[in-house]
Amino acid sequence: MHCAIEQAPFAQLPDGSQVNIFTLTNRSGMTVRILDFGGVITEIHVPDREGVFGDVALGFDTLAPYRGDSPYFGALIGRYGNRIARGRFTLDGQAYTLPVNNGANHLHGGVPGFDRVLWRSRIEGEELVLQYRSADGEQGYPGTLDVTVRYRVSEDNDIVVRFEAVTDRATPVNLTQHSYFNLAAGGDILGHEVTIDADKFVPIDDGAIPTGGLAPVAGTPFDFRTPVAIGARIGEPHEQLLHGGGYDHCFALNAPAPGVLARAARVRDPGSGRVLELFTQEPGVQFYSGNFLDGSLEGKGKVYAHRSGFCLEPQHFPDSPNQPAFPNTILRPGELYQTESRFRFSIEV
């Protein structure tokens, strides 16, 4: 086998349910650890240019902070990744109300979202398979949604994430993976160089809700079409940076065609030589520069200070149920929601 998977007990929930941790290792030694609680990626160990392995994922040693204080470290997100304005949308003439948990808006599926539930887990060949049934009305969403997520570590040092979902009633669906990365395995991420294959991004208001339409990245701090350090322009007095507290925006990818797996972003840490590339079938990627990390969280012997991690969240655009010009996020009975993303790690010597 190219990828070995081991299972071990990790913790117990208050109701006595066991949470397991799965260790996925490929033949070159890359190691990824994943919980069946929230589908959380807790650790990612990859080498630097000297061959020294480091953990490039932000996370915790114990279950308690994942249940309470975690800013979605490593988690699966659903039913709807990102924000829905005022927790409201209308679908087929019927109005729906969702709980608001991010100012006046609904964020990442509510509380609890898919990041804070126990998924059914099994090992199937070289894949970790996680399944969750979201009941009709859960967090205000219509329809029973059955979700399957498959994790695999490839010989190319990819973390492969495949989502599938079916529903018995029309419902918004926008699933994503929310790992925080630090390719230096410590310190801040301001020196990391980012490339995003996007000519346009989604402008937001001061509540992080799309203002409608897309804006060109050209001539703005959001132009990552060639490599730019995260810290190079993050402090500029640009209205969009002020709205996000830094980068916290969805980029509209220059995909070759809808649903085609293509490279969306590349991040390089000059110090360690580690490189992360994101390949996805999604139309967008949310780039987040860890603006709300403030040093109050600790895990795995590290303090998670301001901008000590970044996120690349492949997804559809925020607030799409209220934005008819955005790509569709409504899943209907008889349809199969299916999308794949790959997080590929390598070394630039």
C-alpha cells in the first residue's frame, strides 16, 4: 500500500461516544493525523529542504478546545462554508432563518456545524471515510443531507479531500476543509509568498458580506497572480483590507472549465523551502491570513499569535443563496454534490 492508516482512541465525548484519531502515512514519511470529530486534521508532518520534518498544521493536543475555542482549526465545514447574510435566504419561494454566530451573519454552518459533530468513520483501503447525516431542519437548513468525505494521502504528498452529498429536499450546500497552515512550523506567516490564479476577487462590506459582483485584482493588494509575500501589502489602507482585518476574501479562480481539477494557489516559505499547492474543482478559494488569532490559543507546545497561520479554503462564493449572479450552491433531490481538492506539499531547494 502507498498509504498506511492506523486508528487509535483519542478522547470521549460527554455522552460517552469515542473519538478516534487516524494516522495516515505515505512511503516518503509524510504523516497526517485526522479526528472523526469534525473531520479535523490535527497534524501534518512534512520535510523542509534539509529533510527535517515539521508539523505545518495549527491544532490542539486534546479534544476540549476543538469542541469550544477552536477557530475551525483543521475542520470540515458545512452545510455552508463562509457567511450567509443575516442568516436568511429564500429558496423556491420559502424563507429560511439560520442562527447568526458571526455578528449579524451565519458563518460556517452555525453552532454546531459539521466541525463540531462526530462523524461515522471507517478505513476503506487507502482512504479514511467519514459520513454524517444532517437532519432536516438542523441549524435551520431544509432537507436531510447525507455527506461522505474521503481523505487520502498520496505518494505525491497530496492530502486528497473528496466530498459527496445527497439531499431529499433542495438546500444550500458549500462544503470545505478549513486547515490553518504555517509552512515554517512556527512564527508568523508574513514572509510566506503566495500565488493565487485569480484575476478577480469578491469584495465585502464591513460585515464580510459580498457587496455584489466581482472586482479585478489588478492594481490592488489582492493581486497574487505573481508571488507576493503575505506581509508585503497587508498593512495598506485599502478599504477591503480594513473590512477583512487583513486578507479574508474569496478569490474567483481562473478555472479552465467548471468542475475541472486545476491549480488554484501556491504558497512558499523561503526559510524552510516548503511549498503548498492547492488544486481544486471549486470556483473560488477563501484566503485568510489569520487576522483574528491573538495569542489566546495554545496547542502542541505553540502559542497561536496574530497571523501565525493562513487558510486556503476551496469553496463556492460567500452568501451565494442571496447572490443570484454567483455560481449555484443549491443541491436538489436526485443530484449528487461532488467535489475534490488536493493540498500538495513539496520542497523548493
